[in-house]
Amino acid sequence: MALKYIFPDPLEADAEGLVAAGGDLSVESLLTAYSCGIFPWFSDDSPILWWSPDPRMVLFPEKFKVSTSILQKIKSGKFSIAIDRNFGEVIRQCAAVSRKGQSGTWITDGMVDGYIDLHREGYAHSFETYYEGELSGGLYGVSLGKAFFGESMFYKVTDASKVAFFYLVMLARKLEFDIIDAQQSTSHLKSLGAEDIPREMFIKVLKSSLKKPTFKGSWRGFEEMLGDPSGLRPPPLRQGRSSR
């Protein structure tokens, strides 16, 4: 797909990481933004705002640290996992979840529509966790080249989103992804091995990743690569402290 939209250089963003305001959330706009290391983040009462923070929180898949408790939860078979089976519901649940310190959601109706369009085009994907046959947690993001841009996650059952994240990282390792973009720094992500890197370094890694083929289309076919959770032998990931 030819990209006709042009964004300002993210290295020239303001001190808070704001790159631009306005535009739309079409597939072309979103693909162009992500390929430049830029993502949308705004509320219903503001124009569309485009960001590229410095530093940038990322996870290099090989540095992932998983707690013993999560490994035990995965082995127990309590949850089942799926990919790209219910993208629309995952993003709607992410939009609906209440977050500490926030009175509303940044995942507006326009964002939901834009990312569903991106999913239909084969660039946005969801990792879903099911408990007793019901969607209990999950996450969604965008994939370009060998980079995965994580957007949001939710859970209704404790640890459901953590299990979804585990499987995202496991698949990223199997597919030899270079980087998982977490955008903004949190203590929880740091506990999993994510780190803050300079924006300039992030852009450099991203440019290299974008030179590699994109796994475009539905990722349902990758589910068999994840194995059966009830008998899973996890890859040799670095062990972290046990967390809730």
C-alpha cells in the first residue's frame, strides 16, 4: 500500500513527545504514523494528537522476564488462548475498562473504528484469553515488519491479560521479532524486562525492523505455534520475581 500521508520528524517532537495534531484515523494515516514511530493518543474533547515520547518503553523479546506464578497459571490450563478471533470485542473491552487516575478513555469510538479497519487489512491483531469459554482478558496492537506495537490490554479475571502478554512474547520470539513497543513507561512493564530507551535509538531499531517482511493477514494460523496451555513447556525465558 502506497503511503501518501506525511508526518513531521518524530525527533523534532516537543518536550512531552507531541509530534502533530489533526488528521484522521484511516488505515493509511495509522500505517504511516507507526512506520515513523508515532502513535495516536487523545480524548473525545480534543483533536487527534500524535506522539513519539522520549524515552520510549520497549521490550526486546529475548529480555522478557516471566514470574513463576504466571508460568504455573499457564501450565494449569485455567486459560485457553486465541489470536485474532474476537478483535472487535477485545478493543471494546480495552476502551471500557476503568483506569486509575483517568475519568474516561483515550480509546474513542473513532479509535475503535480505525483499528478495526486496520485489523481487517491484516495489520492489527488481538491476543485473547478465555476462562470457562468466556473472553476474560486480552490485548491488541499493530504489527509492521518485525516490530509489534502494543496498544492496550484488559482483564476480567485475574492474570488473564498477563497470560495474553506471555503468549504475545512467546510468538514474537518464535517469529524472531526485534521489538515490542510498549510506548510509555510503567513499573509493571519494567518488572517484565521492558526498558526505557532514547527515542533516537527506538527509531533506529524500528527502521531496521521495517526492512523485514510483515506478517500481514489473520494470525489465527499462528495459534498452533503456541502449543496446548495445559501441557506447555515454556521457552527458556529469564525468570523474574513472582508477581500477582
